[in-house]
Amino acid sequence: MNRNQVLPQVELSAEPSALKRVDFCAPQSYRGAGFLSISDMPRLAEEASIINSGDGFDWVVQTHFEDSPGSEPHQILELGLKGRLHLVCQRCLQDCAVDLDEKRRFILVLTDSEADEYPVEDEEQEPLVVNQHFNLLETIEDEVLLSLPLIPKHPDGFCEPHASTFGEGSEKETSNERENPFNILKNMKKN
């Protein structure tokens, strides 16, 4: 690729179906933005406790080519995600709104072997294997799923632990039984 070549920039459609087939192998850069509702991402919908009409994610995608010393320029994909999803709070077992605001940066590669050779130490960007029919919608959904908290919960002080979460109802019974393990021996000695 000629370093002085001006590449065309393609505007991505905001339609979810159009995001399922993007040709990242073409010598052009892309940009686009839109909104994806929770129902557009079925794996994410399975995680949601409830789905409100406004729940979903605004996305912004932009690609560009960066020079790399000693080799051809690499295509870089920058992805921004911002939105809300409702999950079950693991403290009170009620619905909990989780807001996400994430930015990701990928270096686009054509083969798995190129991705394997990419240095693991690079925390700023990770390799993403692309092809002529790349499913960008699936990648956006993957990044949202990876950004979800492992243990969703309300901020501290907002909710109280649910009684069944820690077995509070049976705690008093078990504490009496476990009061002193040698009480049985004590009673046997008296007899």
C-alpha cells in the first residue's frame, strides 16, 4: 500500500443487519455510529433481568491506518460503547441498572497466526482477526458482555442483603447447634 495514498472512508449503516457483514479487508477506512437495543443482541438479552425500552448501547466505530516500522501500515479499529443494562443485584436480588462507558482499540489482522504472534504485553490494543464478511455486531455484543461486572450490585448503602442470600433465617438455629461442640461429651460424662 502506498503510504501517500488517500483511502476512501465508508460510512457504516446503523442497521444491526448491516453490521453483520463488514469488509474490513478492503483498502478503506470506516466510521459509523448508532444505537443497538438489548433485543438486537440475543446473548446480552439472556443476561438482562428486565428490558426497558431505553436500554441498549450507543456505539461508535472508526478505523484508520497507522504506520508500523518495518512493515505495511496496520488498520486500527476504535470502538466506543455507552449504555445501560439491567441485571440482578447479587446483594438484594432486585433489578440493578448497570451503566457502561467503554472504549476499545483493536489492531486488525487477517489470520489467527498473526493474532498469535501479536505481543501479549500490549494492553492498549489487542488483535482482532477480520475477513470480508466480518460480523461487527457480534464483536460489539462480545465487548459489552466482557465489560459486565462479575458480581453486579447496587452501590454501597443503596440496598440491604436479601435474607436468603446469606441464610439469615437459619443462622440462629445453626448457631445454637454449633455453640459448643463438646456439650454432647459433657452430657455423656454426667450420665
